[in-house]
Amino acid sequence: MGKRTNIILTSAMMGIATAACAFCVAQSANAAETSAASSGVNTSVNSSAATSNTPGGGALDSTSSEHAKSVDEDRSAPEETPVFDTAANYKKVGEDDDQIKYTYVNNTTKKITNPFPDVISDDEIEKAFKNKETSVEKIYFKPAATSDNPNPKSEIVKNRFLKNVDGEYIVYKVYKNDYVSGKNESQITSSQGVSVNGSISKDGSIYAGSEQTITASAEPVDFELNGYTVAKNCKKSIDIRSEYAFKNYLYLKLTYKYKFNFERFKFVYVYCHHAGCNTSYNRYFSAADAQFHFVDDLQYRSKNPNGVDKDGKLKQRGNFDTHPSLTDADKKKGTLISSVPFYEIAGLADISGTSAVITDKAAFYRTDSGDGKTSILSFDKDPDIKYAKRPILTDLTGKNIPGYVYWDNDIDKPQNKNHEFANDKDTKEDPGNHYLSFAYEMKDGKPVKRLTRKHYYVTFRAIPTQLVVKYKKSDGTFESNAKYELLDSGNAKIGNEFAAASGDIVASSINDLVTMMKSTDTTLLKGFTGYLSNGAVYLLPGKYTVKPNVKAPEGYDWVVDSNKQDSKTSADINIGLQTGKTTAIQFITFVLKKKPTPPIPTPSPTPETTPTPTPAPETDVTPEPEPIPVPDVPDVPDDSWIPVPEIVPENPEYSVVEQPVLNPVHSSDKPVERSVEQCFKAVDAGEAYSAKVPAKHLPDTGVSLVMSISALFVSLFAGFGLSLFKSRRKH
């Protein structure tokens, strides 16, 4: 039997050899996705570039839509009637639960017409085959209709990453058959199926692909060949054999539905084999990448103390994950790909002036016979570097950061002899954490988010500055065996027994400083503020305070040597980065300064005597004597009631009846022989005055006297009445 040509189209995961081969070729499409909206794959001429698959996975761009010419014949004149396969070309010869078998009947000598010229033009096909390509393909994705997008348009895709939305994939492929003469058996096989994402561990880690962790299942696919629908919504594999080699190009179309589920992902790919040369187009679940941060090493150790091993080296983030939340049974299911590297270390900042390095996105998918994967870092003779650019390790560790020196990294590495990335099986095939992959964020034991970017840290240490403290005595010599105290920027004590220098100090070279930093005899200062080596202090960038810790002679103080009059007893310093070619030293010198003579105290003034207040006289507490009862006396009316004796003047012109006169004035007459009391009694008895006493002729003053006497009587009676009223009120 002559040469045998095999063409295999499959949407199920093949064996490890198939998967590995398919993955290597498929990496050619790992560039950034380019999408172009199309009103329909069959409605207009599409000028987008076609992807031509070669053993190396090259790409070919063309914008022509002219009909192509066959390598073996002239097709310059368009055919009037399209020629496609029909049911007569496919003779069913067998079927079971897994497969349908056909014999291909080549019943025409005419060339098959391109069934999708508006997707892949004849001109594109011709140019690709003249460049010794074996196939040309284009892949479209049409999102499922939603309320937000009821009329979605198909979009062409050039990478191999599955979408994160529901939709439909349509793969168009034109395959060239080099064997057009002779009796050469040909075979086309389409196996519809998927490889479903394996188990997810409780800590969000995933398992590498294996029969124990991956489940394969059938996937319904529509398969067309040369314009004829051979199978529709079919889960069985289809085997088509021909006694003779195909004399035409093979126009293949594969359509399948895709439903996004971040927890259970389906991986679909198409694999083609022809004359020992493989081409494939694959669907991957995840576009994975990695990010490398440049950080301060001591800050890393402070923020992530569990990331340091017993020897002081940084642990590889994924390879050293012990998965403490998993049981032994969980760990034995398969090789775990840790979720730890997918989380950034909290509070750890990149070194100022640096930017993280990010790899290209690469495909990662799992099968029951192994994974399609890409190593985190590149290496010499890396076959995948042209598909997904990644740095090599020395690109990261050799980074030039002024004032810093490379120290360590926590990148996951292959488990070969030297734990390095190389063109070997350990790096490219064996499962592990050193590949670009994915993991999950978990909540209550359930996955809630897919993680596709790993974070690794490359650490550097700042070159320190030596601190030299001296005590200069009055005679110009320096104190020996003296100590000083050192505080950090928060006034926290770093130490108070650091040795001061008494002799000359020579600056170290950068290499000497690095050697000192790496020496096992060197210790770190408290708070990761610097180093202590052979009694010398080396400070990292930051602010510090230096205080003397030696007793000064009587009457003196140790102060910072300065031309300023206000010399301080402590020195505040700010240590910067050592960015020059030579190193610097921070000098602090304390000198003796006489204490100022205290001023004679001014006597305090005598306080003024506060006069003693005279106490108030004591209150007489003797009880008030009981009032003497006064017999009831009739109320005395006002003076209007006093009876005035009738005056019978002898001489009506100026005479008046003689009345009693008190203290008569200017009168030489004898007083009337009748007392005042008698007069009152007479009045009370109702007696009338008689004119027994002749009236005297008084001068004008006599009238005044009478009025005065009357007023006196009124006053007396008024006073008596008031006293009586008060007495009654008291009672």
C-alpha cells in the first residue's frame, strides 16, 4: 500500500503526544487577541488576515478576495456552477456507540468550489500554499444573544483563549493535499469531545492534568467537509476513508456551542496531521501570565517572615506550599499547582523608580494525559519564546537599581539538578508550579473567582552607610572605649552600647560592603535598620538620632561639634542611598562645652500682709421681752373731732374766748385758773364754756399762739394714736 495520509479533526482531548504536539504548534497564536466585528461570516468579502499553520505555526496576512488558482491547474476563469460534496460522496459502512464510519466516493473530476470565499478568499489560499504552508484557517466567535446585546455580531479571533461569555465557535480550515496522483489511502477523523476542568482543592489550588483529576466528555459538534454537512450535533467520532488520495483541497468547517463556567471549564481543540507535519488550532480556558516585582529584601522579610527558610533564603512561593488546609488524601490525588503565588504580599511596595515586569499571556489547559503549559521564565533554546515572551532569570536578577544590590528571589523553579530553567524535560514537561497557570479564590469552600496572574518577588538590598561617632576632648585627643546611643526615626532605641571611634576611618568599597552584608559574622540591627560588623555600625537609608553615652567632666556637656551657638546634645541624621561609584561615611563628633553659669537667683519679694478682718459683733440672742399689755383704748380719730370752744368775742372785730395757753408769749396776764385736764374733762362731759372770764384783747401774736397750741394738741394725739396702733400690731 502506498503512502497513507491522515487528517484528524478532533474536539476531544487526545493522548499526551497529541496534546503536547498540538500545544507546541498552537502557541503561535498566543499573541494578544485581535477582534473585528463582522456582519456575518458569509455576507461579505472578509479582508482580515488568515492564519496559516506550519510546523512552526507561522502566520500569513492577505487582503485580496480574488479567486485563487490551484497549484495544479489554472482557475483564472470562474466556474459557472459551484461544485460541492453531496451525500453520494459518503457511503456509510458502519456505526457503533462511539463512532460512525464512511467511505469517501470520489465521483467527480471537477475541482471543489471554495464553500466560504467570504471568510477565506481563494487568493489567501493560493498565497499560503505557494509559501509552502499546509493549511489556512480562520476562527470566529459569536456571543450568545442577551438583553443588552440582542443581535450580536461574529468576531474573528487569532488567539487560542476561550471567551468568558457564552457563544458559538466556528472554525474554518482549508487543507492542501500534496498527494494528488496514485493510489494513496486518505483518512479524515473528527472526534467530538472535551476535557473538563478537574477538581479544585479547598485552598484554591488545582491539580495538574491526569486521569485521576480530569474528566473527558463528548461535545456535540457540526462537521462539514467540502460544503457538505457530514454530521450535525453529533457526539460520536467520524471516520472518513478514501481509497485514493483526495484530488481537491479539503474545506473543513467545525461548529460547536460554548458555555462559560468559571468552575468547570471545557477545553476544545482541533488537531490535524499530514505527512508527518502537524498543525492544530486549540481552545484554551485560560490566558495566564506572571508579574515580577522588585522589592527591598529586608522589607520582604519583615512583611513575609514565613517566606524565609531556616538558612535565611527565600522560599519558592508555590513549591514550598505545604497546603496546610488539605488532608493527606487531598494531596495524593495528583500534583498540586499552588494558589499562593496568585496573591500579592500585603504591604510590600516596589522599590521607588522600578516597574514590575509582566510576561506575555500564554495558554494553559489540562488533559487527562498531561497539561498544555508554558514555563514561567524563558531559557536558552526555548521553543516557546516566539509565542509568549518571558524574561530569563538573569534579566531579573541583573536589573540595575542605583543604590541597591541583588539579593534573592522566590520564583518557582523546575526540580532538576540545579533548579534552573533549561531546555529539558523537567522544565518543559514534568508537572509543577513553574508554569503559567491559574487557580481560584475560595470562600466558604467554594470558588468565587478565577486567578490567572502569578506574583513573584526579586529582592534587593540598599548599600549601607557606615556611621562613625567620635568624642573629642579639650586637648584635641579622642575618647577611647566610649559608647553612644542610636534611635530610629520613631525614637525607638536601636541600641546604646555602640562603640565610638578614636582613630582614623577609611571608607570601604561597594564590593567590601556587599561582602560585609553577606558575611555570616554580620548581624542585622534592630528593626532591620542596618548591620553590625566587627563593632562598626552600617545604616540603611532613613532618619536616625545619635546621643552621647559617656559622662562629661564636671561642669561640661558633650554637644555636637558645630559652629552654631545652639549646639545640641544629640545629632539628627538622614542617611541616603549610596548611588555613587565610591561610598560615603557619616561622621558625628561630640565635643566638650562648658555649662553656662547659672544666674544669681533674684530674691523673692516679701508678700504684702493681708489685714486681718475685724469680726462682726455677735448677734444679741437675748430674747425680746414680752410686751406689757396695754388696756384697750378707743381708737383716736384724727384731729377733726376735737371740739373747739365757741368763741364769743366781746368785740367781734378781734376778740376771742380765752383759752389755755402753753408757754404764753408776750403776755403779762395771769394764767387762767383752770388746768388743761379740767378743760378736757369739761369737754368730755359736754359742758359749755361760760363767759365767766372776760376776754382779753390780744395782739396779733395772740392769734398765732392759739393756732400753735391747737397744732400741738393735734400732734400729741396723732403720736399717741400711732403708738397705740403699733402696739396692737405687735400683739
